[in-house]
Amino acid sequence: MAQDNQDKAREELQAQKSALVKARRAATDQASKAAATEAIDRLDRAISDINIAVASQLGAKVDALVADLDEIRTRHSLDAVSALGRSVQKLRRLKDTVDGHG
Amino acid sequence: MLRIVVTVCMVVLSAACAQLPRAEFQAYRESVKAAQTAAEPMIADYAVAERAELLERMRTDSERAYDDYFPGFRISDSDALSTIDMPPGAGAVERAFRGIAAYNDTLAALAENRNIDEARGQLGQIIGDIGGIVPGSEAGQAVARGVSDLVLTVLSPAIAADNRAEFKRILLEGKPKVAALIAVLRAHTPTQYSTTTRLLSRRADQDPPPPDRAEVINRINAWHRAFADYVALLGIMEQRLDDLAQAVENPKSAPLLARAAAGAAQLRAYADALRLSLAQLRATI
């Protein structure tokens, strides 16, 4: 289930749960209260199922994006030796260009 | 010789022309710091609530034996029980912030040309080591130091220009990934909120109502405000990243600079509001 749908499903369950909580509060007989409590627990568990499912899917999404970000930031080594090497190469290329025009 | 002078001048000139948008970068870094500072205690509370949710699931799992204790152990039990590692949701949120922080640190290292000082240190170390290995080379060492200083003086502008080019590349290529991470963090807030407030909601819903119901409801409402401020901080973070990317692509844009300054005040207001919400929550625990 896509996350938007999971959020929507959770909201629907929460709305049903709130209605049952209010109905249980208003009920006077123990049988109605017990039935409402059972239904509330079931809804609570269904909400919890969604929370656990969404949380377990989050890691893969985050890790893929962080891996992409790590690849981008470490593609060229930025340490001193590499930066020096790249700069020397650029200067050489510039010098060759100047020689070519000279 | 003339060619070398021309070459170096061209490099220095190109370096001078392409300045980094420091105000926008500073504004972006502050926005990330504010969001991360706000997120840390929220992640800690989310982790506690998530473990409780997972543990309850384990206890009520009809496929598992449980009689006040578990006779068997599953590897997945670690998510609910380990206090060394984070549970899946909280751990992922934390990793997202860590990934963004590592990206920002790389950008900061490039903006501050830290590798030039590193190069100076490494060359000095090499010259020192040679002095230790080759006896009587003091005179040679002095010459080597002079040459190394000269090399670095000449090459520093080139390294700085390379750093600016890398800054721009990393920023622009990484921006969609950071924006996606911010979107993932934002999209996760309904779940994070639901898990964080689950036990409080359950208490508020009890029948008959518990004596501290009003206090419990105040805490749920405080969490609601805290999450609203957290989402606002994530939005500011995204906006500052956009501003920075625009400033890199269109340098010296005065309206952007003005917006960065105005944004800093807005950011402080959101961060203060969130700190207050979280402090109120902690005061009522």
C-alpha cells in the first residue's frame, strides 16, 4: 500500500475509533461497553499495524537516497593530495592552451 | 616564465570571479541545524514509543508463545528490545539527518578550503620526515620548505577554484536527493506522530476517563504543536536549499541575500516555538 493510502487508512481507523470511544462513554450497559472496548482494541491494533508497516518501509527509502548522496559527495576525492593533483592537471591544461595560442 | 604568470593570473582571476554564496550557505546550514536540533529529542521519544509498539505486537502475536515472558527469541525481537540500536522508523529518521549532515560537512569543507591547510600540513610533515631520515639535510630542508610554500602559494588559488567547482557540482547534483530526504521525513510525520502519541491517546480514551485526562490531552496537544513546528522547520530547510542552489546558479542575486536574512529571523521564531513546545512536554512528564 502506498504511504498516502496508508495515512488515509489510518485516519479512517482513527475516526472510527474516536466514534466508538464516544459511544462507549455514552453507553450505560456493560455489554455495549464491552463490545465497544473489543472493537476499539481491534482498531488500535490495525492502526498500530499501519505504523509498523510504514516505519519498516522507511529505512529502504532513506538508505537509497543517502547512498546516492554519498556517491555524489565522494565521487571525486577531496583530500589535499587529490585536490593538488587536480589543480596541477588544470594548470597543465591551461598552460597547453596558452602554448597553443602562443 | 610569462606563460606561467599568465596561467596563474587566469586561475586567480577565475577564482576571484566565482565566489561562493556564503550568506545563503550559512542560512541553509542554520536551517538544517535548527531542524536537526528539534528532531533529536523527537527521535528519542519516537524510538521509545516505537519499541513499546513493537513489543506489544510481539506479546499479542498469536503465532508466538508468551506468558509474561518469551520462551523463544527471534532476530527481529532486537527491533523492539535492543536499547543499543534504534528501532526501524526512528533509526531511519536519524540516518536521514546524518546523511544530510555529511553532505553539508563536505560542502562546508570545500567552502572553507580545508584541504589547502591539509596540503600544507602534509607537505610540512613530509619535509620533516625527510629531515629525520637523511642526516645533515638541514639546508636542504630549508630549501624544500621554501619550495613547498611557493608551490602552495601558487597552487592555492587553483585548489580553491577546484573546491568551488566541486561545491557547485555536489550542491546541484545532491539537491534533489536532499529534497527527497526532506520529503520522506515530512511524509513520515503522521506515522511518527501516531506512534509517539499512541499510549497517551489510549489513556485519554479510557472509560471511565482517568483522573489526569486533562493533563494527558494537554500533552497530546503539545505534541501536535511540536510536530507542526517540525514540519515548518523542514519546509524552511527545503526553502533555504532552493535559495542556495539558485544563488549558486545565479551568483550575486541581491533579493536572494535579502531573503536569506529575512528567513533567518523566521527560522529562529519557529525553532524557539518548537523548543518551547518540547520543553513544555518534558516539564509535564
